[in-house]
Amino acid sequence: MDKNTININKLPSKTWYWLHMNDTKVSWNPEIAPCKVTVEETFEDKETNSLISGDAAEFVTVESGAGREADPIFADAQTEKTVLTASDKDAKATIRLAVDGTTAASAAGACYLTAEEGTNTTIIETFTKKSAQAGSLAYRTMIQAKKDSRVRLVQVFMQDEEQTLLNDIGCVCDENAKFDILQIFIGKGDFYNGIRTDLKGTGADTQVEIGYLGQKIQKIDVNLIINHFGKKTNCEIQVDGTLKDAAEKVFRGTIDFKNGASESTGAETENVLLLGDDVINKTIPIILCAEEDVEGSHGATIGELDEETLFYFESRGIDKETAEDIMTRGKFEMLYRHIGDEQTQKLVEAQLAEVMADDREEL
């Protein structure tokens, strides 16, 4: 079956076409089967289940980072769906989803969560490496965070070298709602990542932390969009990555202050460590502003290990390759300590050790 080509991860405001950063084209097999998802739910200090089934149709107006062109991938008949509503303010819920492909050449799944007023919910999604054959896996997470709710999304990506992964997120935050994202990419295949959060209510807030390791000839493509609609909204974005060998990465980070978003703030920072002569790194931080009384900032630090750092390691008998590994591990250790779940943290530690060992064997 011929693959379909779709344009995803579109910039809200286009830049020069010759940069090849306005969007990305992805070939996707149209014969899609539901992926495998194992769901586990736990509740802090409460015995009863506070999660009830929801309706995915309620999310049709929620926009995602990959964009509407990705919608056909997530059609009802071919998508494994988990649809939940958090309704109990007194039950702090944790939802664990282990996501995997199938024997099909392409698989898809989605999680839909409505966090009702005042609820506190954590979603931990782990993308495993047990697919029976090479192929494509697409997963979409859609969230409606109602007034005063708290939602935390942790995603760990560990797919095999032969598997392409499309991850897509969309969230709408109402008044004083908070949505936090922690993503750790330590997979071996190509990775396409779209995130969009609409801060619609007054005082809505989102915090985004992303860590990635690109090796060999991996492609990593990220599109992050934060729209400030409500007054006194806030976003903070921190992205840390390492590129080795001939890995290629594109990061689009957009903070958009809409008309009416007065007294809002937003900041984004990316740090990239380049450890290969053939790596390709593209970063485009964007701040759009239709409101005067706002504060926005962005910055990026991109480069190799400096001579002073290398001298420090060499003076202690540590060669350059080992020093690079230490610095790479250090970036991830700082990040995965924020997971707050021992089971998931151990999973990340084991996967990181395996991925870095594989890369060292290639040398």
C-alpha cells in the first residue's frame, strides 16, 4: 500500500520557505490498526474509583500541535481510545498508559481526559519497544482542564530504531487551571512531536519540560504552540537536548499573546549540546503579540563542550567520549528526577543506559 504524505507541525506564523521550517512532511501508511494500550489507575488516599468514562466527541474543538491534517490518522475505527473524566476533587488520580504498536504496519491510539473543576490528575504514558515489526505509531492526548484543575502529563518515548512515532497533544485550560508536561525522548527511531495548549481562562498556567537525545541518523521534529487568550496567564518552556553522530532536529517554539491576554507572561529556553560533526540543528523560537501589557522572552544556547570543560575532565583522566556521555547523562538525570514516580524513573534509567551503550558500540 502506498503511503500518504501529510503536512504536520505547522508554524502559526510562517518564516522563510528556504529554511524548511514552516511545517514537516510525513509519509504515513493509510492501513492503520488500533495500537495496544494497557491502562492502570491509582488513587491517593481514596479507595473508590473517581474516574468515569467520557465522550471523545466533546473534544472536537480542541486543537493539537500536529494540526488538523493528522486527524485522519486518528479516525474512530482505527484508533484505540481511552476516554476518561476526573470528577472527584478529593481523589488525586494517577493514570498509567503503556502504549505499543501491533503487528500492523501502522497503528494509532488516543487518550481523552476531562479534568473537572478542582481535580488533580497525573497521566504517565510510556511508549515501549515491543512492536512485532517495523512501522509507524501515532498517539494523541487531548485534555480539557476545567476551572482550578491540575493536570500533569508525563511521556517517556522508547521506541525501536525501525519505528516512527508521531505524538500529538492538545489542551484547553480554563480559569486558574494548570497543565504541566514532562517529555523524555530516548527512543531510537524518528520522532514527530506536536503540542498545543490554549490558555483561555484568567490565570491559566502551563509548564513544559522536554529532554531529547538524538543519535545516528534520527530525525526529531517538535512543534510547540502556547496560545495566551486569558488575562494573567503564564507559560514556561524548558527544552534540553543532545545531538550526536548525524542526528537531525527541528524545534519550533511559539508563544502567542492574543488580544485580551493582558498581564500575561511567557518564557522559553532551549539548550542543545552538539556532539557530532554531521548533526543538523534548527531552532526557531517565536513570540507573537497582539496585546501591549505582556512579558515574553526566549533564548537558546547551542554548542559543543567548551575547552575548559574538556580540560577539567582530561585532568582527571577522563577522555572526550566519556566526558560527552557524562554530560548527556547529567542532562537526563536532572530531568527524570522530576518524574515523581519511581517505577517510571527506573524505566528511564534502564532505557538511557541501553541507548547510550548501543551508540558506543557503533564507534
